[in-house]
Amino acid sequence: MHHLILADFGNDWSLAGSILTFAIPVGLFVAVAAILYFLYTRPHAVPGHRDLVPAGGRHAAGAPRAATAA
């Protein structure tokens, strides 16, 4: 009794491989996007600029305003 035995090794496609092909790039994208979001949305100091102050006796440069002739 000589039977032909065909071994079924499956195929090269696996469900886990297809999920990881999607999940790893998406995970990297989300991680980089979160890092960039927190880096660029936090308050930061810009040299030569002051915080905004309420309207008063000084203009943006901090010098007193010139008297207006009425």
C-alpha cells in the first residue's frame, strides 16, 4: 500500500503577520505624532518677546506712549 502523502505546510501568509504589518507602522505614527504634539503645543519662551499684558500706559515694546495732542 503505497499512498502518496501530501504534507500540508500551510501557506506563507499568517494572520499575525498581516496584523503586525499594519499595527507596527500605525503605532510608530501615533507615537511620533504624540511626541511632536506635546513638543510644539507647550508654552515656550521666545527671546525678545514679552507676555501679553492688558492695555495700559505702555505699548508692545514696553516704552511709555507719547502724549497725544488734543
